[in-house]
Amino acid sequence: MTIVGVPAGWPASVEEARALQDELRGRVVLDEPGPPPGTGRVTGVDVAYDDDLDLVAAAAVVLDAATLDVVAQATAVGRVSFPYVPGLLAFREIPTVRAALERLPCPPGLVVCDGYGLAHPRRFGLASHLGVLLDLPTIGVAKNPFTFTYDEPGPERGACAPLLAGTEEVGRALRTRDGVKPVFVSAGHRVSLDTALAHTLALTPRFRLPETTRRADALCRQALREAARDPLAGTRPPEPGSA
């Protein structure tokens, strides 16, 4: 098993991480509509942690956007690259998520993150950060509203309500199943919010969470279990050039 190390020059402090967010945030593109829902490929990414072994496992699962069949998938296991700090979680995940995406045998198309894009205290969540670094269209679909407020959307599938930071709309609460708690959708990079909502509905024909997230969640947990069983997982050096 190859362990992804912490990249050279990766922020080591809160101040460095916030400075990098400020630098990269200006590169976010929000005036492109993004790929039409139901066309091409769509890829889910997710991570799982083993804090005792200082490991994070990432999975990238590519689906055919029309059929939701799995086209390709890849995983990566790496060192946790940043301490837990609310608002800076992307810095814990991106090196390993990027490694998983780079191991795919095909372009990912739209990337769906289990987290936030614009709906972030600094307006630069994982989806935006990953999209800018890789120049990919990205959206965030989160399970909770983080620090933001919203009025409950209507009870029917497809109903939505603005997700607000004061009076600023940073995303929307979207009902993906009748009478079930909404998910919280935000644009990441090179995708409009309306397109992000349409993709989320296309990816939730049966369950509350997108199929991309469900499949990536299962795969990264499997990869973490396999890594934790490796007796050298906690001691193996990172792959050359990754740290």
C-alpha cells in the first residue's frame, strides 16, 4: 500500500491556510452554467479517517450521469495533512482526494463533494478549493447547513429555500425526498447554483443523498478498513515526492 504524504509547502498553520484560501478564492468561477445534468460523467469524492493511525482514505467514484452506473473508481490513503480546524477541513483532505482523482482512468466530469463550496464562512469550502486547484466543475452537497440559516422548504421533492449568511444567499436547502430532511447545495467552481440543484436532483432518484456521495462513502470506508489492517500502515513512509 502506498501512503500519500503531505505535499511540500502545504500550510502548517491556521494563518498560512487562511492566507492560501484568500489567495485562491479570487480564482473561483461562478458565472459558468456547468455541464448539463444527465450528460457525461459525474464523480463523487469522500473521505474517512483513522485518527489513531493518522490516516485518511479518499475515494473517487465516476458514474455515467444518465444511468448512474459506475464507470470507474479509485482510492488513495494518505497522512492527515492538517489539524482539525472548523472552516479549514479542506486542508486535511485535499492531498489524498486529489491523489484518488488522479488515479482515475478517465476524466471525472463534474465533481460532487460531500461538503461545501460557496456555503462556507470564508466562501471557499472543499468543493471550491478542489475545483480551483484542478480546474474542474464542482459542487458541494452537504448533510447539514453549517453556520447558515434557512426557512424550511416545502415538503415535496424538489422544493428549496435559500441558505443564508445574513442576507447573502450562499446555497440552497433542497428537498430530495418527500418529507425528508433537505440537503444543502452550493456551487463550487465553474457551475451555477441552479445547475448544482438540478444535478443533485438527478443524482437522488431513490435516496436523500446523491448516488455519487453514497458510493464514494462506501468505497473510502472500505479502503480505510483495508489500510488499517496493514500492519505497516502507521509506520510506512509516504510515497517519494509527495512530502
